[in-house]
Amino acid sequence: MGRILLACAASLALYIGAFTWLLDRPLTLGALGARIEASLARGEAIQQPKLVILAGSNGPYSHRCEIIEPIIDRPCINAGVAVGVGLDYLFTRWKKLLNPGDIVYLPLEEAQYARPRATGDLGPDASIMLRHDRATLWALPLRRQIAALFAADLPAVIMSLIETALTDDGFHDPRAAANGGYNAWGDHVGHTAMLAALNQSTLAAITPVHPTAAQIRTGYGTVLITDFLHWADLNGVRAIGGLPTGFADSPIADDSLAAIRSIYRDQGAGFLDLPNHSRYPRTAFFDTGDHLNEAAQISHSVTVAAALSRLTEQKHARSR
Amino acid sequence: MMFHTAPFIVGFLPICVTGFFALGRCCGAEWALRWLVTCSLAFYAWWNPEHLVLLAGSVALNYTIAWKLRHTGAPRAWLTVGIALNLALLGWFKYADFLRHIVAPNAPALHVTLPLAISFFTLQQIMFLVDMAAPMRDGRTTAPGTTGPETLPSLLSYAAFVTFFPHLIAGPIVRPAEVLPQLGAAGLARPCIENIADGLLIFLLGLGKKLVLADTFGGFADTGFNAAANGASLTFFEAWYASLSYALQIYFDFSGYSDMAIGLARMLNVRFPLNFDSPYQASNIAEFWRRWHITLGGFLRDYLYIPLGGSRTGALRRTGNLMTTMLLCGLWHGAAWNFVVWGGLHGLFLAVHAQYRRLFRPLPAGLGQALTLLAVILAWVPFRAGSVHNTLTVLRGMAGLSGITLPRMIVSALPPLAAIADPVSVMPFLGDARTLSFPEISACLLLGWLIVLALPNVHRMTDRARHWSLTGSFALSVQALLFAPHVAPFLYFQF
């Protein structure tokens, strides 16, 4: 019996020790972590009122701060990362850098509202915090800290070993060459229509999954967003909700749209809904239903920027 | 309540084991056995208390028939009545809609709810009746291949044997003669540290197989097979990875469950027979069936195939017996044509193997193993896919008829691959459809197949290897048990 207990204790100690101090996923989580830190660094460097776009990967792929910035006449940071990254983590990091007068635009993916707490606790940010950002981890609830200790499942263990070995061996990540990269604003660039043409069969096969209105209303993501909207209101930060980009042939249901809209309106936040509800034909996308190709990204950004300008001017006029 | 859930592990199990030994110490073995039956019934009722009546009724009815069988002058008639009643019960709950659909395809479905474990406790009790009738029927003291019970056990022992929670839900299908004497042994309710430690170790290793391995591969398999069910076509690697993942999922899931059952029984001083013996290492299909779900295979052999005439008849009849046995084996897994097809394929494989063995020398072990594995994996496709259309979609993908694609980053890193595969940004039906899904699933499959093909199973490991395996798996089991957002039920629960 003693040997069993010893084996169990050793297993836990090895697992926690390895993931706290030794193992990492430099290709997967490293890329996400670098993205988060780069946008935070840009946010920290900007001292004047700014626009921050917070979302999943539809943020950088479908929005272009480089285009939006001159139209709305304020610095723009594209801080969207990936749909799985915990909103509590992103909000905790960004709250420190948001000042009165700043605008946060949130074209969040539907899944980000509906995500259950247990899934959110094990998102990629859990491992990122455990390995590289313990200060933020300690600022989150104890539940989140314990979950972060146990965020790695079997595929994560295997990929940690592979990615760590590959990086130590000087592996050159081919993703940038294949898919494009990021500019100084945090926008994804280089995901051209020409590259997108190679993905048309993939795009044609995708069947988007839409959470129901009930899932959106009761999701843990909605709780986090509501808390953030409340915080923004108290701190003079203007939060504006929005819709993620998606296929025109797979619209968000009306009741789900209403559920999303009411999350913002109930907290007194703005909500930007374009006439097309940010839906585009599949040919306008790059590789998934969340990622517009570069040409469509630019066009969508012009439309969003114009709508954001109108929305902020209306507010400004009302406050005068 | 499932073995791999926190309520079972930290609630039911400690209460059951502690109560069993405490009652055994202070009140005697009979009270301990009563406690065990009570716990087992509570365990069963956790899912659906209404079905408890069915289980209790089935136990009472079969015990009555066994008594009649032993104490009246017509054992054969009572045996026939007993088997017929058991099969009728199973037939109504499991096959009514299936048969109705065959007879009258347009008739509305009956929607009979399948009571949990009915396939298992029905076989268990048929076995008991046959074994009880054996000495009465032909003067033998044993049923075929067993040492059958010579006297009728007490109702309490019988109820404990049928409802014993470690095997109640999904086996192993234990022989009455293997377990009844253990349940009546004087030392049953005396705690044995060695058995508790052994049992706990086997249980924890089974838990790891289920939570860490089976559920991981299950996720990969679901992506591919669900896509096929939704009308998508799978490319070569998507189809193969889904099929290879399912073959691993069902092995780790069911052998993990069996290990947990064996471990739980061992903690309570009962030894169960081995149910899986590294079946994917078999060098031919007959050997596969001697290693896969051994207790079901044994039941089918001794209670169906041999009574049908077995291999003592001519080649044609033997083939017919094999096909009948395997078709019924498929049907036992579920009332659907995909299970019949699976059983039929295995019957065919066994028949071909038997003919080949008669005419030719055995294949080299490695080649035999590869062919066996390929046949088994292909047969899992209809088993999992559920319909002819979905099966054909997956098989078309496996044959490369729906194209061969690979992530562009892989093709960029290894340009010669461009000759065989079209580069795509992501493969939509592979794992989470992320850029790195392909290497991730490849590495997981490599590990999974390494475990099943190259390593000894839990029961063949040295004690030291078991402890090292526990060191390697325990933390991941805790991770899956307490933190995974979704707990997948055991696959064999549906059978």
C-alpha cells in the first residue's frame, strides 16, 4: 500500500513540477503568449486615448487596426488572440492598461459567451500563466490557480515534449511562411486571397456550430463579460460589443443575436451591429469560419471603423 | 454512477468497502454479503431506480427456476423455460424495435428504454441455469468447460453473484463456478491488505486507461466519425486517424473497465478472470478472440458454438456454426445492422482462418499480426460508424478516394510529401482542426499503438512495472477525473 501511495505522490509531484518549471509548448502556447505580450506592450506604450479590440482569433484575422486607426483618429491595438484564451485572463491583463476615455471593442466569438467555467479554466492561458505569468495567476481565484496546475492532458504532455525538443533543436516554425504573420498593430497580415484559394475545399466543408441563446445567456463567458462591462463603466472605459465575422450561409439565430445584444445593452454599453451582421460569403474567408482573408479583412475594417466613429461621435454629442 | 467518476471513487467505494469489512468483523460474513447486495443494488439504482425492479425480479425468477430445476423431475423443461424467459426479457427490451422495424418498416417505433446491463445479467443467469442443469441433464457434474455448482447456492449468495457491482454493468461475464464459491468462502469479509493493495493498484491503472487513454482517443475518433455522420467526406489521414483512434478507444475503454472491475472485486477478496490479454498482439483472428473480451468469447464458445456442434462437424457445418455464433455476438452488442455486419465480418475472418489453417502453413507471426490487426480495424468501422452510408464514407477516405491532404506547415517542412498530399491550412476533421493537430494526433496514436503492441498488459506486468505505470498515469487520471470538462461514459454501457 505504501508503494502505491508513494507512486501516486511521485506522479503528482512530477506532473506539477514538470509543468510549472520544465515543460512548455513554445510553438502552440509560445505563439499565443508572444501575441498577448506584444499587444500589451503596445498598449502600455500608448499614453493617449486608444481603441483596443479584444476577441478570439477573428480579432486579428478579420479586423485591421492599421486601417481603423486613421479613420477613428486614435491609436488602435488589435489584442484578439484565440477563441480558447480565457476572457478573465485577458480582462485581468488589460484592465491595468485601460484608462478613462479608452474604447474597448469586443467582437467576441459566440463560443466565448457560451463556454462553461470548467472548459474556460483549462484554456491555453492556464498553461501560459503557470509557466510564464504567475503574477496574473495569483490574482485570479483559487479555483483557477488549482485548475492551472492540472491544465495539461495527455496530448498536451506529448506535445510539450515534442515542442520543447523541436525548439531546443532550432526548429524553424513554417506557419508564418504558410499563413502570414502579424504587423505592429497586432493585425494578422499576409493571409491573402491567393493563399485562401488553397483552402476553399476546407472552407466548403466547415459546418459552423452556433451556441443557442440559452447557452449564451447562461455561459460562464457571459458572466465574465458582464463583470468586465461593469468594471469598464465604473472606470470610464467605453466598452462596445460587436459580432464576430462568419459565413453568410450560417447566420447567428435571431434569439442568439438578441441575447448577445442584451448582454451589452443591459450594462449600458454600446453595441455595433453592421447591416450584414458581419456575415460574408465563404469566398471572403481565409481558412476557418472566423478568419476573413486579407482583402475582406480590410474592407470589413473600413466598415467597422466608420460605424465605430458614428457610434462614438453620437455618444460624444450626447455627452456635450 | 460510473467507476471513473468522483462520486464513485471518493463516495461509494470507500463506504462500500469499509462497511463490508466492518460488518464482516462485527456481524459475520452473511451480513457483509447482505451489505454487498444492498450496495450493489444502490449502485444499479443510481442510473434508473425503476429498473431495479427488473433486476430484482430477474434474480428472483431465475433463482426460482434454478430451484425448480434441481427439485423437480423435469430439469430440461425448466431449463428451457428459464432460457426462454431470459431471452424473451432481453428480446423485448433490446430487440423489440429492431425486429419490429424488420417486420414492419413503417410501423412507429416502440421506444423501449434499454435497462442498463441487461445484456450482461441475462447472460450471467443463463449460464447459471445451464450449469445448474448440467449434472441433472447428462449425469455430468459440470457444465461444458466449467466446474459447475453442485448444489443450489443460497438466495443471498446468488443475488450477490448476479448483482455484484464490479461486474454488474459491463462484465466480465464470470462463470458461476468461478465466483459463487468465493462469495461463500469463510474469509470473504476479512480484510486482506495484499488484496486491497493489489486491487487498488489494478483499479487505478484501469482508471488511467479509461480517463487518460480511451477518452483522448475517443475525442479524436468522434471528430472523424461524427463528420462522416454529418455528410462530410473524410480525406485519407482523417479517415485512418479516426479509425485507428477508435480501435484504441474501444480497447482502452473496455479493458480499462475490466481492469477496474477486476481491481474492485480483488479489494473485496473476489478474483475475476482476465478479460483482455493484449488482443492487438494476436497473430491470427482466432487468437484475437482468445484475447479480446475473453469472458464473452468463452461464453459464446461453451454455451453456443460447442452446443451447435463446434468444430467436430464437417467444414461447411463448422463454418455455419462460426457464422451463427459471431452474428449473434454482433447482435448481442446492439440491435442494429452495423453490429450484425461487424459480427458477420469476424465470422468470415474466423472461417477463412480456419480453412487457411487446414490447407496451409501459418503465416510468419509479424505478417499474421499485421493482417489480423488490419482486419480488426476495418471491422471496427461499421461497428462505430453506425450506418452503411457512414461506413462507406470512412472506408472511401481510408482508401484515399476522397483525396489525401496534409497541413501546409507539414508539407513546407517536408517538401517530398507534396507528391502524395495536397497542402491545406488545417484538416477540418482531425482533432481540434488546429494547425498542430496533425502532429499532435500522430504522436498520440504512436504512443497508443506502442502501448498496445509492444508493452505487456497490466496483468502481465511485473509489480515494479505496475508501480512505474501508476507513477506515469496517476496525475493525468486526477487531471481527467477532477478537471476535464466532460466525462465520457464507458462504451460497453450501451451494450
